Amino acid sequence: MINQHEIMPGAIRGETVTPNAVRSPSTCLALSTLSLAMLLASLGTSSANVALPTLTDAFGASFQAVQWVVLAYLLATTTLIVSVGRLGDIIGPRRLLLSGLFVFAVASVLCGVAPALWLLIAARVGQGIGAAIMMALALAFVGDTVPKEKTGSAMGLLGTMSAIGTALGPSLGGALITGFGWRAIFFVNVPLALIALVFAHRSLPPDRRRTTTDNSPFDTRGALLFAFMLGAYAIALTIGRGNFGALNIVLIVIAIAGAGLFAFSETRAASPLIRMAMFRDPVLSAGLVMSTLVSTVMMATLVVGPFYLARSLGLGTARIGVIMSIGPLVVALTGVPAGRTVDRVGAGRMTIVGLITMVAGSALLAILPATLGVAGYITPVVVITAGYALFQTANNTAVMKDLRQDQRGVISGLLGLSRNLGLITGASVMGTIFTHASSVKDIAVARPEDLATGLRTTFAVAAILIFAALVIAMKNQRHTPHPSTPAAAQTC
């Protein structure tokens, strides 16, 4: 039995890998499957947000109650994404992804027929479990479906599909609710999930046959402790709408204690959920930290933007919706070109370029809106999101490329977790910074000039966070060298 302390950093990466040992007979169909999985997972979050007012009326419930329709999904994906990634490494990613698509489809049906709010919330947990599996294993499958030199292009495509789901969710959800009622936003997932299930069955490479040395047990105790820790942290940062009270502090303390118990448990587990020695790999550690910092900033644009546009610039709901969809649209348009650039130039260099672009965009967003109005807001957002598309593709490529097959699931899960933790942290912390910098307790009564001050402060902090990620990337560049041979093969 291998002890985790014997796993050296290089053991999760290229020197033990035979690139693309398993190839799909239909790369395009396989990529279509993974893309559809990413689209469904992002739709699951964004389409439900727009239904909250309708659900309040439908169930006669408070906003605090119906917001758990969104939180239940988010908590399920956040707490389980690493565990299901590790489970895929153990039992095989293909069969687990097929199970995840089936669970998502069934849970979508249950959401659509739910007669009570608590049943809808329970079904949303099921959707979140399916989404966690899809998010973790879609990235993990890239190594088995495309040539190694085209990893960046595949990562860019998956990032594009996730962004399309985020951008499409509010408009699609609004149209379905208007035309068919709120249940339609859940029923629409069912045929898409079934199509993905058929595609996955036909196109994804078979799971490798396990040998007697592969029969590692799943670390159930570690998975429960990890979910407990993450759940406490996520709830602490989502309840109270950024106003920290006694309950938030207690939950943070519980999360810290849970982290200590988890680390202690992992050192004694025969087959730990996360081998702590993995983090000695500088590419992985740097990639996870940078992903968290960048996601924190991206969430700030989603949390702060609507308040600033409405209260300071005086825009109506329709115009705000259009402006807020620009960011995901930019990511969708730039994801695939960014992936091709990463394949040509190298992940390390493009990570740095993406972060420099984001620093510039954050600085511009702190300055331009006060003088140029709507144009001064949109231009920096375009710069930030274009940089984000390049960073995300390059960072995911650097982390996932050349991994051992039995490590892809858990590390893909860690990437997804870092993104989700950044989004959760950004919603709370950056929202709190914006409120305090505006010198008001209630944003609804703030003056336009106060909100302008809040925006400047928030994105000055954002620029500092991205600069910190840039410093990490520059120190880590030597671990992601420029490709020595041109990428001639085509992904599709």
C-alpha cells in the first residue's frame, strides 16, 4: 500500500503518463457530450435565479425561503465536486458520468413536478449532485478524448459552453416562465440531459480495467468531513447577505475546525480523498490559488454591477439585463480562440497575459464609469472578461495536462471547487466591501456618488487580488514551458 507521504509532486504529472493512451473513436461527438454536460451544469444555476420572484408567489413563501432553491444547488455542487471526482478515479469516469447525467435528468423531472417548496429544494440537491459529477468529470475526460497538444482548445470549448449556459440561463428562464410557467425551466433540462446520456454512452472511451493494485477504498470519512467543512464555510458566507453576525462567526469556526479534522483524517487514511502531497506540485497549488482569486473578482462584477447600474447610472431592469449578459457573451466568443492561442504559445505565458489584462480591466473599472457612464462601465467589463477567458483556459490546461489517469477526476474536482469557493467568497466579501465603501447600511438608499466611491474601492481591491495572482503566475511560469513542437493535429 502506498502512503501519501511517498507521493512526490511529479507523481501526478507527465513523467508517469502515456498521453492519450485511450482515444475515443469519435472525438467530435465526445467533445459535444462534454460540452453539453458543462452547459447543463451552468444552466442549472443561472436559469433558477430568474424564477425566485415567481416561486415566492407560487408557494406563498418568503424570499429567504425560496433562495434555498439556488443555495441547495450551489451547496451540493461545492461540497461534493471533489468527492465525485475522486470516486470517478476509483470506479471509472465513464460510468460515473453516465450516472450523473441520469441523476440530473431524474432530479429535473422531480423539480418540475414538485408540489411543495421543500420537495423542490430537495430535488435541487439531486440536480446539484448530478451537476457536480458533470463539472468534475468533463474536464477530467479531456485527456482521454483529444490529443495532448490540443488540450487548450478543448478547455476553451468547455469554458465557452459554461459561459453560454450562464448567459443563456436568465433569458431562457424568463421566456419559459412567461410562456409555460416556472416548472418549464426544470423540464427543459430533461431532453438535453437524455441526449447527453446517449452521446456519452456512444462516444466516451471505456473505463480502464482495474488491476489488483487499483482496488483502493473510497475515503468515506474524509468525504464527509470535507463536505461538512465546505458546507459550513459556504453557509457562513451566504446567509445574512454579507452582514456577519454571531451565526456566521460560529460557522466559520466550525469550518476551520472541520478543516483541521479533515487534514488529520487524511494523514491516516489508507486511500485518502486528497493526498496532501499533491499540493507540493507548484503547478497545481498555484493554479488552485489563482483560480480562487480570479473567481472572487469575477463574482464582484455580478454582485456589484446591478446595484451600480441601477442606483448610480439610473438604468432600467431591461438595460441592466442586457449589460450583465455582455460578460458571459465575451467569454463565450473568446473561449475557443483563447484555447487555440494557449496550444500555440503555451499555458504559462497565456496565464500571465490573461491576468495582466484582468488587472488593467479592474483598474479601468475603478476609474472610467464615473466619467464615461455606461460606456465607461461596459468597456472595462469586456476587458476583464476577455482576460478571464484567456486565464481560465490557460490555467485549466496547465493544471490538467499530463496528469496520471487516476488523478484526473480529483484534480478536476479541485479546480471546480476553487472556482466555486471564489464565487461564494466574492459574493460575500466583495459585496461587503462595496457596501462599506459606499458608507451606507442599505444600498437601496445610497446616493449615486456614494455608489461611485463603492465601485472604485471594490475594483481597486479587485486589481490588487488579480495582481497577487499575477505574481504567483510569474513565479510559476518555469513549470509550464513553451511547447517544443507545433500542434498540427485538429481536435475535430
